[in-house]
Amino acid sequence: MELLGGATVVLLVCIACLLSFAAWKGRSGKGKMPPGPAPLPILGNLLQVKPSNLAKTLQKLSEEYGPVFTVHLGSDPVVVLHGYDVVKEALVDRADEFAARGHMPIGDRANNGLGIVFSNNELWLQVRRFSLTTLRNFGMGKRSIEERIQEESDYLLEEINKTKGTAFDPTFMLSCAVSNVICSIVFGKRYDYKDKKFLALMDNMNNIFEMMNSRWGQEKGRPNSSFHMKNLITSAFDLFIAGTETTSTTVRYGLLLLLKYPKIQEKIQEEIDQVVGRSRKPCVADRTQMPYTDAVVHEIQRFISLIPLALPHTVTKDTSFRDYVIPKGTTIFPVLTSVLHDSKEFPNPHEFNPEHFLNKNGSFKKSEFFMPFSAGKRICPGEGLARMEIFLLIATILQNFTLKSVVNPQELNITPTLSGTGNVPPAYQLCAVPR
């Protein structure tokens, strides 16, 4: 009886696999869904797609199935866009069709579809427009926010000075510094790095709800408006999370790379001494006179590919794309790493090399492949602020300190701690020696 029962289970599994394979064959091909590996019942392609190294797995699949292909994460099909041409075609050339945010469980749980990052349709349009306008009014891209960053960099330098050249992990300091810039915009004040409220905010972003000290215009007479308190708080939460973690992680990863390559650090310091000197703070206007430093900042963002897959998109109606039809509601993964690590645009893309953004005469070289903030209608609304912070923080730190590794630089591990959604640098310590 046990043998008979086991045979029945095997038979049922085989039938399920055959049915799944037949359904998959019927859905993919020209004029249908893009091709891809055959999914298993329930599991889909989870045995082939490794969540711990999603970008590399998807690259291998693109070599087999082309730049547009389908993978099944569980029972849900996901269309993957791999390479500059298809990513640009979808996100930029056909931005309206691919602008909707794809389904993310964390977004549903944390934000309930509110805010900027996970919302869609008119609600997203209104809140994004309001956020950009508000940030501009606060001075994003203007001198006032530059001054806020410069002011915060003074406090950061104080904290680094307290280490007196001994080894420390820069994670906490950098997070505090970057968070304080957002605090000064959203809350109208900065916080001491030992302030209990600030520490609680750093530990648990939910404290954002308690720390909001003013009620932004709640329009009670318009029940369908996006400008209700819960949505505005969620939008502030989005700005805080996006404006803290991504920027501070980029700077932290950047400092690790400069420890690994001390000669690059020396060249930045030579340029700082030549253009800025030691008597004043670096400013955004210096960037055009500092092509090498600018190239290093760009190369840091390109090399680390912080958000390898961007955040998912979706299509709101059946959409013809290339030779295929993508059904309404299908999740789209535009693989940003495939653009940032394109070997034709960036020779030896897995090597950290500022020459990727320099012309032969030493001037800065722009690249359309530089998409760390994504592209099109869903490009990060804080791009201008983040780029300003990364440049100013790195330039200010190197103006005042030489960073030394606690181990032989050749032994430093710069491989990211991989996850499905973000590349985080491995933990490390450094010594900051005053110049």
C-alpha cells in the first residue's frame, strides 16, 4: 500500500509538471509572453533564480533567452529587461506605459500603497509632484540645501576627529549625517548624534509618525485627494528612508573603495588641494573644476550598483513590446546592473576604475548608461540631493583626513553583501588621520 501511495504521489507530481509545462509553452513565444525557463508548479523558477545573487542569475538567463525574458517567482510571471537598449526603450522611450509601480509585498505591508515609492496612478502623480515642489521650495538644487549639507559635514568632521586616528566603523556616523540633512528638510531641524529621539528615529523609522510636529495641509473637503495626513506622513517616511539608507550606504561603500585604492584617494586629495585648498569648504560649484573627483563619485555609484534591479514596474494594460505581448498587471524588472556594468560602454566593468568617466585629456565624460537612480518617470525624486551629498561628503572628508585601512588594502574585501534588492558593502573599519 505504501508503494502504491508513493507511486500515486509521483504520478500526480509528473502530471502537474506536464500541465505546468504545457501552459507555459502556450503562453510564451512570438506574439505572446517573452520566452524563459520552464517553471515548476508552485515553485516556478525559484530553483534556477538565486535570490542571494539575482542580478548574476538574470544575466546568465539573458545570455540564453535574450534581453527580454520571463521568469516565474513562485507562480507569478516576471518580465525581465536586460541591457541598456531595452531598459531605455521601456523606462524612457515608452515611459507612460511602464511607469506604474510593480507589486512589492513590503510596500503593501508598510505603506498600503501610499506615499511616493509604492503608489500608482493619480495618487502617485499628485504626491510626487507635491514632493518635488516642496523639496524645491526647501531648496533642493539651490544654495540653501547645499549649506545644510556643509553645516552637517562640520558635525561629521567633529565626530571623526573624536576617534583620534583610531579604527572605527563609519556606518553610524554616515547614517546620522545623511539623516540629519533629511531631518533639516522634513522636520526643520537637525539632531545631535547622541540625541535620544534621533537615535530612536535611526533605530526605528516608525518614530517618524511621532516626531511630525506640524500638520501639513489636510484638505478635509476633498475625500479623494492625495493630500491627507496618512499619505503625507507616508511620503515623508519614503523621503527619509530613501534619502538616508541609499546615500549613506553609497558613501560608506565609496570610502571602502578608497581604502582599497589609496592612489585614487591621493589623486582626489591633490585635486581638492589645487581647486579648493584647505581654507574653505568644498561646494557644488567646484565639481565642474574637479573632473577626477566627479569621475570617482560616478564610478562608485556605477561599480556598486546599489539597487541592481531598480524597484519593480508593471504595465496597466496588455502591452506589445518587441516581439511579445506583456499582459496587464505583469511585474517588470528593469535590471540596472546590466546597464551600469555594460562591457561595451565600460571596459572591464567589474573593475573599479574612474577612467570609465574620463576622456583622454582628463575631462569628465558623461554616459547615458549612468542610471543608478533608475530612469524615466520613476527616476528617484531625490537624485539631485543625493548627488550633491555624495560629492560634498566625500570631498569634505578627504579635504580634512587621509583614510587608512586597518589591514593591507590588497586584503580588503569589496564584494557586496548580496541581496535581491540591494548591494551593501561588507563591514569594515578605517582610521582617519588628520591632514
